[in-house]
Amino acid sequence: MSKEQQAVEATYFSIIGNTCLAIIKGLAGFFGNSYALIADGIESTTDIFSSLLVLFGIKYSNRPADENHPYGHGRAEPLITFLVVGFLITSATIIAYESIQNIQKPHDLPKLWTLFVLAPLIIWKEFSFQLVMKRSIETNSSSLKADAWHHRSDAITSVAAFIGITIALVLGKGYEAADDWAALFASCFIFYNSYLIFRPALGEIMDEHVYDDLIEHIRTVASHVEGIIDTEKCFIRKSGMKYHVDLHAIVSAEISVKEGHQLAHILKDTLRKEIPELGHVLIHVEPDDE
């Protein structure tokens, strides 16, 4: 199965799961007098749309290179990640605003049975986070990583709701707002996670240097290619699920231009074979001064 197919399957998993959870949480929160649970349902609803955006981003970013996009369409993925972060911030803002409004209004205690709804949902969302995060690492997908953090944020808001409802039920009258304070705390956590998702995507757009391990791997592979004496500069930029590489390779000054050209092609083919996640590889041949 290709990396794109793995990423697409993970996204479909997120869409289906979030749809079911949004319905369950929304109904349980409404009939169980729990705004924290309703807030949780709101986040799950925004997660549906963000997962649809991730799906579009993955499919679009994996389109082949064309005349207008010689390096492919991979940069669409971090742009989609920015939109996903926008959904997170929007949902957190709505939850925070509504929580503050509800804290100031008297209302009934949440129902006990809402805890039995929340418990399995927390376990499911953490499982979803682990699964989608694993896929994001395997596919080098920043937007899929953002989708995974949606699951983790959802799990945290569910934990906060569980704690808030428990406090309200245990302490009774006068503590009805504990549920709303829990939702407010959850919104703050979502804001924080939004930054954690946004920062790497910004670095990808800005070609930030964060690939020391990959550079070391590239140099090691290059050192085993016959005729390559050493390597100098190595620049990497990520685009979608691929890494584009500019590498300076040192060869003997005594060989012909044609032989140097052939060595460059051998090195390029070897790197792409040994490191499948590489996209474009540009080899600049340098003569050995010695």
C-alpha cells in the first residue's frame, strides 16, 4: 500500500469516527444537561470538516508534477494544515465564549449517565490519536499529524468534561458551573495544541532546517557509492510527503565531465532507491582539490 493510500485510509477513519462522536456527544450533552459535553460535540463537528480538508489536501498534494508545478503540488499540504488549525481555533473560541456565558447563568446539574457515555469515548479518541499519528509519521504528512492532534484535543476535552461533570455531581448544588469551567479549560488546551500544529507547518513553508538525521543518512548512503569521495553542502526542503535534496558531491578531478555526470546519476538513483521518501534530488559535482 502506498503512503498516499495509507494517509487517505487514516483520514476516512477520522471522518467516520468524528461523525459518530459528534452525534453521540451532542445528544448526550443536550439531554444530560452538560455543556462540557456539548462543547465536546462542537469540537467533534469541526473535526469532521477539518478531516475533509485533510483528505482534499492529501489527494491534491500527491498529484504528479506538471509544467506549472515542476516540484509537484506538495506545498498544498501545509497550507491545508493552516486551515485545519483555523478550524481548531474557531472551535476553541466558540467553546470558550459559550463556557463563560454559561458560568454566569444558573442551570441544572448534569446527569450521572453522561459519565458512562464519556468514558468509552475518551478511550476511543486516544486510540484514534495513536493510530492516525502513527500513519502521519509513516507517510511524512503534516496535515495528517494535525488531524491526529484533533483526536488528542478531543480526548482532552472529553477528560475535562468527565472531571467537570464528576465535580458537579459529587459536590452538588452550587457547583453546577464546574462542568462549564471544564469546557473553558479544554478550550485553552485546544489553543495551545493549535500552536503546536501550526509551528511545524510554518517551518515547512519557510524551508526551515530541521532535517539533520536525514542529512546524515544521505551522506552515509552517498559514501558507499563507488567514485564519490565525499559530500559537502546538503540542503533539504519538505514538500508534501517528499523531501527534495540539493547535494554537493566530491569526485576525482581527473575524471571527465561525462564520467562525473554518470556518477551524479548513479548517486541520485542510489539515494532514491535507499531512501524512498526522497523526491527531486539535484547533485552538484565538485572536483577533489587534492
